[in-house]
Amino acid sequence: MARGGKNTSRSASGAGAGAGPNIGTGPGTGAGAAGSRSKITINDVARLAGVSKKTVSRVINESPLVRKETRDRVKAIISEHGYAPDPQARALAFRRSFLVGMIYDNPSPQYVVNMQRGILDVLQETSFQLVLHPCDRGDAGFRSRIRDFVTQQRPFGVILPPSVSEDDELAAMLEEQGCDYVRIASVDLDTVSRMVRTHDAEGAAQAARHLASLGHRDIAHIHGPKTFRSAHERLAGFKKGLEEHGLTLPKKFTVEGAYTFDSGVVCAEKLIYSDHRPTAIFTGNDEMAVGAYQAARKAGLSVPDDISIVGFDDTPMASRVWPTMTTVRLPIREMGQAAASLLLKEPLEKSEAEPVSFTPEIVVRDSSAPPRKAR
């Protein structure tokens, strides 16, 4: 998919009956329609269930405001008569589509896939479809293209993973356009009803503590792009964890990567072929960690005998490489689930929402071990 160019949005999920905006459809067609599976309307369902059309709409939308016995009665009638809401009519009445956008600028394919899967976990039993909209924050026109996407598609709302989530001007533009959104970020950037927070700094601190506890003293860090708040948080957390063990992170052991495999190779080679080779490398994500594996092998080094490598995210590749990778687990799929669930909440639920956050934790596998001199 092209980055930052022409609108490259694409559908990523089918639709089913379920959650959506709290609205109804057109007028009923009378008692005779109740017996016709192709013509029954929401008014017919309401009449047969002895409830209001709004109550039927709430049941369709999985609102918690309906009592269980009423919900069960309405669902039984819907099932018996084969009523299916008309997505186009519902969208027209609500003046928004049944699309949920995922707007992202993230160079890690596995991160994007895991986030997408989490969102789809929530949307799969609903009438909503997921539309992916990649962008390039380095392009001066990226906000205007997102504005075009929002005005043309009129999504129900959008989910913003890092680093797009960190753009306050973008959030303000979405607010101006009346487009609901949820931001996923390593620090609090918005109201509780629009935030899923990850504590990246704490995860990086755990990586530092792990390596220091193994006896490493010459520890390097390949961090992500400076345009990512997560890169700054992970760098700060890693330094904090080292300080707890009386260690510092020298400038010569700090290299900026791009959250990509290739940048992991290049950055790790700089460290490996330096005058003073580190005994351990902590990378800002698993993609760069796998690149560091490659650089170590090309240099004839064994992981972890000659050099320990620790990643961040715990993507599937971490348990598939050899040796299996020690990494900091950030539950990306669960984060996507939480963001989608928050986006679909009704206004009353959002106003009473509790803060949603995830704290990473170290997953120790085979790529980290004490340095040779400490054995």
C-alpha cells in the first residue's frame, strides 16, 4: 500500500448484524409484513414484542440499557421472523457510515496486523466494517488527505495507533469534523473516553533490569524514530531501569533506528563493529531485534553466547526465531480490542468509562544470558 499518497483505504472486514448507532429504520408495513421474512420492519418487531422502536434499536445495538427479559423477547422475534436491519437506511438516518477507520503510520507490518486483528475481534459480530487508511506523517499534506477521507467516507469513528495518535492537530481536526476517535499512546493525550494508554517506559525499564541482573554492564539501545513518542518513552524507561542498577547508557551505545528490520541490521552493525562492542542490545521493537540477530550472525557472533538481544512488543516472530527472543510483551491485539470497544460505546457509557491502560511485561526466552566474563 502506498504511504502518504492517493487515498488507499480498503475494506478489511465483512458485516453482520449487531452493534451500531442507536437509530431505527423506515415506517412499518403492517401486520401482514410480520409474516414475511423479506418485508418485516423494525416497527413490526416493536409491535410484536410490545416495546418501542427505540427499544428494538437498542437491542440491535447491544445497549446495556435494556432489561434481559426484554432483550431476549425482542431477539426471539427478530430470529423468528428473520428481521435484518438495513445498513444503508441506518447509515442514512445517522448521517454516518458503518465504517470504522484505522489510520496508521507504522513501519512494522506485524504491529499493524496485530492491531487490525484486535479491532476485527470486536467488529466481527457487528454491522461495522474496518477500513485501513495508511498515511505518512512526514508528508506535509497528510492531514488534508485524512480530512478528505473523513468527509468522503463519514466513518462512524477512527482508531489512531502510534504515531498518528500523538498528533494533536490531527485530533483537533477530527473533533472539528465531528468524527469520533480513540487514541492509543504511551502517555495520556486525551480524555478517558478517547484514550487507550500503554506504559512503554515501564516495559523498557523491565528490559534494563533484566539485562543488568544477568550481569551485563556494556548495554546498548537501538531506539525507534524520534517522531514516535513511544521511542522517547522506551528510551527514558530503559535509562531509568539501568540507573536502578548503577548503570548509564553512553551516547556511543545509543543508535536511532526506524522500527524496521533493515534499520535493525544497520544499527546493530554500527554497535558490533565499534571500538567497544556491547555485550547486550535492547531494541525498540521486535523487527529491529530480528535485524540485530542478522547482524550478529553476519559478524560470526552467537546469540546469546557472544551478545544478548532483547526486543519489544512480543510479536509472533519473537517465538519463531532461533534462539527464541526475550522481549517485552505489549498486548497489541488486546489494545486493538480495547480501542474498538471504547469507540463503539454509547455516549452515556463513555461518560462513565474508567481509564483503559496496558502495562508491558518482560518475557524471558533464549536470546538473553549472562555475558561470558560473568559466567
